[in-house]
Amino acid sequence: MAKSCKGLATELVKCLSESDCVKVENRPYRECAKEKSPHISSECVGLRETYFNCKRGQVDMRARIRGNKGY
């Protein structure tokens, strides 16, 4: 279960690395992930939300019994 969100994490990092926040402004990934839509694309925002829900599903006991949904 610990690896179920790994693919989403790599996609999010790849998306953030292509954003202006990282390329132009040379800010760290963690800081750019917290930004709103003008600095990062809507695709990255969607990936961030999906990754958050995946990580939250790992902590939720009901989801831990059933397993994470295949996002």
C-alpha cells in the first residue's frame, strides 16, 4: 500500500518540473506544489489533488481495509 501513490508522485514532480514556477523562478518543488493556478497549470493542480486524496486514503482506516482506489 505504501507504493500505491508512487506513480502519482512521479507524475506530479514531472508536471511541476515543466512549470514556470520551477523553470523560470527557480523555486523548490515543495513550494511550487502549494501554489495556486497562475504559477502552475491546471493539470498539475489536478494531479496534486489526486495525490493528496491517495495519501489520505492510506491513513483512513476504512480505505486501508479495502485498499486505495485505482486513481
